[in-house]
Amino acid sequence: MTEIVDRAGTRAPAERHVPTREQLGAWRAFLRAHASITRSLEAELEADQKLSLAAYDVLVQLVEAPDRRLRMTELADAVLLSRSGVTRLVDRLEKVGLVNRCPVESDGRGVAAELTAAGLSRLWTASRTHLAGVVRHFAARLDADDLAALERISRRLVD
């Protein structure tokens, strides 16, 4: 293994900055699987529920939040959209009555998104389509050992 020496004279193994063929193959397979499953789930939600996967995700994040409410910045982090993307999506969801914007009590300038009763109802209806798709496109294709390994690996990647 190649070593590098820093300014203090400390020797350390050189880091590899290019993935191996096997690492790149695993990475590409992961991306293809994610894209394929996501496209299928999105298409089913759109066709059956007239709801995007991103909108569904916003509703899920809100139903799981304390008081069914999240600051817009927290919501953007939770759904992995840009702040402007979340703002536009919340605008659309607010227009159809699924969420409301409300002030953050502890911060005079803060704004939160809050799930409405209509939003909760819409989420429960859409969940039937989405969760059936999760089983069909993901869970049913893996055995218990695969699922446990994938969960362990995914948690390691997030940490």
C-alpha cells in the first residue's frame, strides 16, 4: 500500500480517490435500483392518486412530526428538496387544502407547514397505493436476510 507523509512527518496509508471496478459496479446498481423503484412508485401515485411522490413525502413528514407541523427549513431537510422546491410544493399543497402555513410561535419570522384534516385524509388514501407499491417493487423481491442487510447497510451509509 502506498503511504503519504504529512507536514508533521506522520505516515498514513494513501486514500484511494477513484472507486474500484467492483465499488463502481455496486454504486451503479444501487442508483439503478433506486431510480427504477422511485419511478414505479411515482407513476403509480400519479396514476391512481394524482399525487406526486414528493407531495406524498411532505404529507408523511408532517403526519409524523409533533403537532403535525414542521418549520419550512426542517421540512426541506426531511424531504431532501431545496428550500425553494419545498416552498413551491407547499404552495401547491396549500392551494388544494392539504397543508396550511402558520407562524412559528417561538420565532416571529419563522414559518411552518401544518397538515390539515384534508391532508391527513388524502395521505391515508394515497398510502394504500404507495405501500402496496413498496411491497410489490421492493419488499417482495427480497428475503428477510436481504432486508436486514440492506437496512444495516443503509443506516451505515446515512451515519
